[in-house]
Amino acid sequence: VHGARFRPVNHIERDLLSNGVGREIAHIPDPRTVFLIPDNLLVTFDSVFSPDATQEEVYNACGQATVEDVLAGYNGTIFTYGQTGSGKTYTMFGELGHESRHGIIPRACQDIFEHVEREQNEIGSKFSVSCAMAEL
């Protein structure tokens, strides 16, 4: 799955825009397409998330299938890319003190360990869970 997420403007950017400094750089005409205004370029993805997209929406579209594949025995990778301040860490981790704002990693962990618990209770399976993460 290839997705693009656009974070909301922060308070500094909002102040600048309200004073006529800066401009909108992207328009999202539909859930799969983004128009990059400065480049006059239309780009298509599997999913495009507007600034008001929830963490749950992002996880359901971009993370859940990978978790299901991992639980079926395949390796899985979730990769985020973008410049500093673009929202990568928020997308992956979210706000850990607010369940509705949990990012991909806590949601994936919850799904994985709920699956492990179910399987152990139903058929007595044993599991070994490992994970690797790098933040560069």
C-alpha cells in the first residue's frame, strides 16, 4: 500500500497564513489523488489522507493488512518517509496517552497481542514475537 498523509497546519503556519504569508501547496480532489500546486502535478496513491484524517483511518488503510499478513506468517514492513516535521513520528506512534490518537505501532501491537491471546486461549498455541525498528 502506498499512501500519502498531509498533516494539519501547526499554530505557527496558521498565523502566517492568516497574515497572508505562505500558500496552500496541495489539494486533495479525491481519496487517491493529490494535486501538488507549485509543481502543477497530479499524483495518484492507493490512499491519500487529508489533514483531518484520523489515526484509525490511516491504520486501517495502511497498517492493518500488513499486521494480518504477519499473523499469517509473512514478514511485514511499514515505512514512513518525509522531511522533518512532516508527521512521520505522529503517524507511527501518535499520542500514547490518548487511545484515539494512537499511531500505527501501538495499534499494530494491540492487534498482534490480541491475536496471540485469542490463539493461546483457543488452541493453546505458543508464540514468539519479535520486532525491529529504526528511526533515522
